[in-house]
Amino acid sequence: MISSYVVTGFLGSGKTSLIINSVREHLKDKKVAIVVNEFGEIGVDGKILQNVYSEVLELSEGCICCKLSAEFESSVRKLIQDYNPEVLIVETSGTAEPFPIVFSLKTLGLFVDGVICVVDTKNFFKYKDDDTAKYQLATANVVVLNKIDLVDEEQIKKVEKAVREIKDKYKVVNMFAPEEKETFYKVYRATYGKVPAEVFKGSEHPIELKQNLHFHSHEHRSEEVITFKEKPTEEELIKLLKSLNGVIRAKGIVKLKEYPYPVFVHYVFGDYDIGMPAENYEGESFLVLIK
């Protein structure tokens, strides 16, 4: 049976980094296929992963857990038929809840080894009360406290305490079998999404679905796309990023003056990163803003 993992987590938590830095390392001897679900018309994460993996199926017009259930299942079925992977990784949108995706994977007959929720340790308290973030944590049997290099030990402990409180209140056993008495999950710490190999060794308590399912409806976030008629300088781009009031997440590919290649741009709660080259990108410069 094909093993599968769902990588979930709020906007900008580091899901793609985990796939690049951990999946590639620990599953390098396996035939891996990756499905990326982007919110919006322009898929940035898929472009990043295509630089690392040859098999990336990107579903971009909507959210898997709502509009794309049928398309998701038919697309994954075709991917399995054509590619015959040993392991399937699904990266959800930061605005999506993973439970319906798990349901679809089980419907397809896949073994769901883990739902991995990536937590932005630096910015967790800015989004921890969001309903979607709670459901992402509730569904996970693996929690990764990412970006620990950006905070001190006190902050890490505060985040882990808050995460465990959410897990205690919104238990996986409220949606999954087999046990009603106990929730099985593990918490890991990570920098740049690097987790130990044991995360992908398979779970002693794999995700199983109960007969009575509860699907939580949620409201999607608004999105805006900015394009650039001329190449900005690095200073002009930074000035723009610093002016993004009310924006939770921004990501895109921008051609900068005096840069040999277009670069990937990431912005999360006021923090930004510029510089990873998008060498094969030939389209126009753009930024996707999620509010």
C-alpha cells in the first residue's frame, strides 16, 4: 500500500521548506510524488518544488478541502497510475484544513502515515486563535515547531505549551479512531523545516477515520496579486514589503535590477526573505498578497 503524508500549517509556517529539506533527505531512496495545493491562481510553492522534484501536481484554483475534492481524487488517482509512487506527500494551502484531504486519501485506498502540522514558532501567537489554525493542529499526529532559530528558549516553551493546550482541547480522537481515551502525537523542533528521519518512518498510530465525520466550514481569505511593469531595485522591493499593512502572507517571484536571476520573495507577518534564485522562471514579476 502507498504511504501518504499531509503537510499542513498556517500561512508562512514553512511547509515547503520542510518538504525540500526533510522529505528530500529522508525519503531520497523512495519514489516520491508531491501534490501542492495553492490558494489562488498563481502557485509559487509548486514552482519552488519543481526545482527539487520532477513529479509535482499543482492544484491551484481553489482549496482542496472545499471545491477540489473530486478533482483532487481524480488527479491523484491518475498520478498514482502514471507514476506508481511509493510515497505521496500532499502540501495543503495555509488556509486549508487537512481533515477532508485525509478523507480523500483514505477513499483512494492510501495509508495515511501522518498529518504533519508545521508551526511558525516566531509568529504563532499572532494566528493561534484562527479557527483554521486550530483545526490544522487538531488533525495532526506530528507537530513541528519551526523557525526556532528566530526565538529564544522561553518563546519555544510558551509556544509548545499553547500547542499542547490546543491539542488537549481539540483532540484528534474527536474525529479519528481507534481510541477515545488518548490522543497520540509527537512534537518536534526544527530550523528551516529540518526534522529527524523518524517523522517519515511511519506511525505506530496511523490516522483512521471514524464513521461519523464532521466537516468544519470556513471562510477563505482575500487575495491580491501585484505585478511589476519595470524591474525594481532591492531597496524598492524592501520598501514595498515594509508597507504591507494588514497582509499576513506575501510570496512571489520578482526580477530585480542588477540581479542575474529572478528571485523568490517571501513575507510573513512583517518578516521577509529575498534571494533564492528562480533560474528557469520566464514570466512577469508578481507578488501574491493574502490578507
